[in-house]
Amino acid sequence: MDRYIARANIDHYIGRLSSNDLTPDNRSTIIKMLVEEEDKLSHDLEQFEFAEQRAAAGRKRVNQVTNLRDGFAFGTCERRQADELLVNIENLQTHLEDACHRLRRRINSHRL
């Protein structure tokens, strides 16, 4: 049950971080909570698969937002908002990829 709650929290935090309506302080707080939830599952091999799935979905999200942004003309308000959203999505993706790397290192170090 704890694993289910942690995964649901992770998905919720990813969803919140994918938005453009957070203040820098709120974004920082949510990232801290995301890391705490990820750490709860860090001993679990299944968590690695879960993290890989989230990272793969994140890569798709980056591509979608990039394509959306590219549809707006330079200098427009829509383009500026899309640029801001893309920065947020790319920062989230960096975190997701880093989490996968950390889990991969833990798994590899336990195999030795």
C-alpha cells in the first residue's frame, strides 16, 4: 500500500511540476517532496522500472511541448508562455533522468 501511495504522489508531483503556474518557491517545495517520495522507493527494483517509464513519458512530453512552442510565432505572448513551459518541462525531465541514473547506480552497486 505504501508503494502505491508513493507512486501516486510521484505522479501527482510530476503533474504539478509540468504546469506553468507555480512560483519558484512552490516549485522548489514540490521538487523536495518528489525526491522524498522517490527515496522511499529507492530500495525497490520495481521502482527502477517505474522511474524509467516516467522518464520515457517525460521525453515524449518535452517533444510535445517543443512542437507546441514551435507552432507559435516569435515575439508573441503565446510563444513566451510556451518557452516558459518548455523550460519547466525540461527541468523536470532532467530530474527524472537523474533519478533513473541514481537508481541504476544503486542497482549496479548491489550486484557487485
